[in-house]
Amino acid sequence: AQSMYTGNYFAMQKKYANTFGDDFYILSAKYGLLNKNDVIEPYEHKLKPSESKEWAKKVVADIAANISTDNDIAILCGKVYRKDIVAPLKELGYNVSIPLEDCKGMGYAIQKMITDINDNPSLNNVFKN
């Protein structure tokens, strides 16, 4: 799946996740939770407000089925994707962080990730088990 996402924003999210985390998954509007090595077909689909609640339920169930609550989860996606998954994950006992929560757009998020990677080596344990 990771080879299907080629934009600068995803590239920086991937670098950030690899710098500070042990592993990462991808949230896909079409497929839900993806392992980075899953094989998928190309698609053009954005998460619509009318489908976001059902999509989020599936994502939360997939996370619960694939990731132990012993693992910390850092969510790097935008508000539209995370708004209905954070609270249910916390209710299940996950330690959830949103490092880019205060960023008001992709440009700001990319800049924050670059700054964190370059200037804050002490963050290397933020997402470690």
C-alpha cells in the first residue's frame, strides 16, 4: 500500500513514523486500515461526511483486531479522518497521541514534522512501546 501513496505529505508522514515509531499503518478512504505492505488497487476516493462514521467504526475494529493496546498509537492524519476514531480507541484502552493536532493545514504539518525530525532527537521514544 505504501507504494501507492506518492505525495509529499504522505512521504513526510512515513518518514516521521519511521523516525519516531516502531511501525505504521495507513488510513485509506477506500480500504480503511491498511498494513503498509498490503497490495491494493489504485483508487480515487475521498472520505465523505456521509460515510465517515461507518468508516471509522470499521477502522477502530480493524485496529483492535491488529494492534495490541500495549502499543501507543500516534495519529498523523487530518481531522476528517481522525475525528471519529480517537475517542473509541481511547475507550478501548489505547494511548493515542495526535502530534499534528495544532497544525492548520498540510503545509504547517509538513513543517512541524521536518522540525521534529531535525531538531528534536529526544522525541525518538515518543511512540516506542
